[in-house]
Amino acid sequence: MKIHRSLSIASALLLTTTALVVSTSTAHADGPGTGTPYVVSVGDSYISGEAGRWAGSSNNSETPADALGAHAYHDNAAGTAETIARCHRSRSAEAYIGGGVNGLDLACSGAATATSNGDDFKPGLDFYDDGNGHLGQAKLLQQFASTHNVKLVVASIGGNDFNFASIVQSCVTDFLTSPTWFKDYCKDDSSVVANFTSANVTAVRGRIATSFQNLRTAMRNAGYADNAWTLQVQTYPSPIPNGSAFRYGESGYGRQSTGGCGFWSADADWANSTALATINNTVRTAVTQSGLANTRILELQSAFNGRRLCESTVGLYEEVGLSSWTQPTAVDKTEWINQIRTVTTIGSNYFIQESLHPNYWAQLALRSCVRQSYTLNRGGTCTITGPGLVNGEPRMTLN
């Protein structure tokens, strides 16, 4: 069955992040080096908690995958609303590692290195202050760190500076509007290619490096010596497999209408080998360019391999014979990346901006990675290392 969809994915897929949700604790942290230690997350939707409501996907009903319910993104003190609309800071976000360490999520879905104040306010990693309560994430970090003991700042940034949402929109549009016998690939669209020219990569690298320097300035202004805290920069995970590992073929529209993964195989291969690789390498080199000495990198590019959207090793709930995310094997048999949604598949509770983002399972997996990095005091590569859950989280190992 042919399905032609109007895609408004661009604004929707913006990498999400910005919540003032603080993990509960009775301990009082009163300043730099004193009180309960904190992990603070900053950046975009790949760390804010976007898509954290959902544990897997089903086309029959939202119920099997609804892990956190209607208040998933409500981060105000009462748990009834968002501090900043559409930041989507979920309760499953990775900053809340526990074990005597508190967490604060300042990231915001759609955030780039610089603050934007359009239809939705998106705080960047800067000192933006409009005098009406809208603050950049560096300013928020500075204010919080001055009265709390921040030991680790975890950052995910850069994807939106490469126009992640527009790239995905182009790829899905090309898939839905061209036939298998005359495929229109997004990998050679001029609007997509422009994001990966040498000049643009250099410009984005500079903006990312400056955003890291802003975080250092924020911490210095809050009273921290550079060696009193650590900046942990994480790379982006691969959300879709290479074309040969999709469980749906290229003929017809099943990849999008059933799987919510409307990419031609060649575009999926390019997305992993070129787009993702370029973005992650730019993030790594920006760390060096920033000149910060107190940094480490959490490598996540392979963190979800085997559980990615439309990968042949997992499936929708109805495809793998499960009825609820609470079943013991759900974490192993269902996807860790949210489907790409369009206006015709949005449902009553889904947001388009949740598309192609780490879901509940993935965020708990990343939380395990951050906890291991915090405990071991080092960076490394984090990957899945076994089935099932350990203390409610997927089995992950930092190597």
C-alpha cells in the first residue's frame, strides 16, 4: 500500500535537551567541593531524555511501550509541567546515576551550541540571558555550580549544528517519494552535502570548542579550579543499522509505514560511514581545540548496535510476541531507538521530535555508562555486553 506522508520532521527531530530535574536527596550540597556530589548533563536531545517515555515501539497500541507515562517530561518541582517547553528532560535521562551522587539535567531537545529563541526557546551552551528568565545552559550551570558540588559535567552537542533534523527529513522524504527502480538518495542532495563540506566542518568544530570553553568559564565563575571537576564529552550513537541489517526490504513503503525507518539502504550506509563518523570526529577534535585539560570522551557510536531502529535482531512488540515493556525479555527483543514519526503516524501521545532518539532502554543503558565512567574516573567505549537487566538497567560495559 502506498503511503504518502507530509513530513514536518525537521523541527521535530531537533536533538533534544534542557531540564532542571534534580534527583531526590535529603543531603544538602552547598558549594564547590562541599556537599553531595553532582553529575550535570548539558547539550541536546541525545542527552536530555528525549523519547525517554517509550521502551520499544508498537504499531497496534502505545500501551506496551509506555514506560514513564504522561508525566515523563515534566521536570518542574511538582512534576506536572516542563520547566522549558519541549526540552523533554525525562526521568530516565543519564545524569541520574544514583549511588550517593545526585543529578541535574540542563540539556534541551533541539539545542545547538548557541541559544535560539524562536517559537520554542532552545538554550545553547552559552551565557544567554534575555532578562525574562531565559538563560543559556552555561549560565544555568554557573548558577547551579556556585551552590552545589558539581564533579562531572557530561555534554552532548554538535548534532543540531550539523542540521541533524533536516538531514533526516531529506532522507525520509527521498525514500517516500522515489521508487525502487529510480531511487533518489539523500546522501547526494545538495542541502545535505553542504553540511559536510570542509568549511562547514571547520566552522562547527569551532562553535563546539567555544561551547566547551563556555562551560569552563561557567565553572571558574562559580568558584572551581579546572582540576576540581571533569568535562565528559560523549559522541553520538548510531541509531539505524547499515542497509543489509534492516529487517524490512526496500520494496514498497514498509520501512517507513511499518518500521518507521524510511531510509534507502545506501543512505543508511552513508549515514553511518560518513555522516555519523564526521559528526563524531568533529566533536572529538573540538575537545582538543577547546584547550581544556580536564576532559575525557565517552565513545557511544556502537552503544546500541544490535538494538537499533529496524535492526534485524529486534522488532516491534507484535513482531516479537511480547505485550508489555515489563516482560523480562523486552529489553533484548525490542528497539532502543524511537520510530521516525510523521504527521500521519503521530498518535495521541507521540511527539514527532521523539523520532530517531534513544528511548527508555537506551537512556538507562547510557546512565550505566556514565556511572561506570564516574566510578572508574575515565572515558572509554561503552557497549552492550549481555542480555537482561542489572538493577533495572541494560548490561553495559565501559572498555
